Amino acid sequence: MGSRFTRSVPVTINDVLDGHVALDLQCLDRLYLHGYLGQLQVGGQVIQFLQHRGYPVPSPACLQQIGDAFRRRVASFAEANRIPVVSLKAADRNIEVMQRYLDKAAATGRSQVAAIGVAQEPQRVLIARQRDTDPSKPPQFSFDKKDRRVTVYYFYLWDASFGPAFIKICTYCPWPAKIWVNGQYAETAAMPRCPPKWLRRRGLSLRDAA
């Protein structure tokens, strides 16, 4: 007695999940934007940048001077505007540390820098290495990207339309940046006809997400 085989169409994972799994996305929780200098990502570009800034010998000392000047300007800006400067530790949840400053800024009803956080974090930065050259000639350096723990600043902001946000800036070359905004505040701000009270009356919740 011969066997009878039936050929069927293969069942995919999408067929199995169809009608059983749903994704309901009501609002973005957070929005992150990453910033970088496109012309300052490799060693040769660093040398060109430093020469453009007027340094005759591109070296790590030049980058140190630029970083130190930036830190001094941040300190001066904070002092002139009476902005709290807060040390952030690795074990801290930053938003919990900074929330009281954001709340105080929100109570004023105007956009402002609520506080500046200072932290030591791993970053991908450009590190200098001295080349083996003639000792009688000026030293030469090459620059390569390495992971290092460096100082970063968190500028925590309160915006009258978008709510809480921060801008994080690394103090070392190539000075990468990161911007965070609360997605729920941003979405509400983008819908001026749908303020929080309007949303709540229709059973939609709106809360801080950070």
C-alpha cells in the first residue's frame, strides 16, 4: 500500500501571530537626538582643526586648553545666571536627582536652564599618541578614537512648550552631544488643540516619562 504525501504552504511566524498579538503605541516615551561634528571624526581632521585654530603644533595640550576654556565658560555662565551645578554619580538616576530643579523651573512658567549636572562618563574621544620622529625637530602626534572616562555636562532645561529636556555635551574632542526631550510633552506641544486637560477628559493619561 503506497503512502500519500500532501504538500502544503509553509507556515510563517507572521501567520502564527496574526490576530493574536497587537501593538498599541499611544505616545513616544522619550526622544533622543545625537549630535556630532562630521568634520572632526578622524585624526587628520583633528590636525586640520587645530591648525585652523592657530596652533602651530597640533598636540593634546591644544585640546586640553580648549576643554579647560569650555569648562571655565560653563562655570561663568552658571555663576552669572545663578544656575545650580550638581555633581552626578554613576549610581545616580539623573532625573531623580534633577527633578526638584525642573519642578522649581516649571513653577516659574518660563523657559530656562534649571540646573547643570556634571558627571564622569565613558565617551568615545580622540586620544593623541606621539610619533617616533627626529628629536631635533618639533614633536608630531597622531590621533585615534578610544573609550575614556571624561567630564560631561548635562544642561537640564525646562521649556514652556515642551517641558523637561537636557543637552549633554562632552568636554573632550570631538565633543559629542546628546539631546533628550520628554516624548509625551513634545507630542502634546505639537498638538496645540489637544492640551493635557483635553486629553484627560477623553480618558487619555499624560504623565512624565524620564
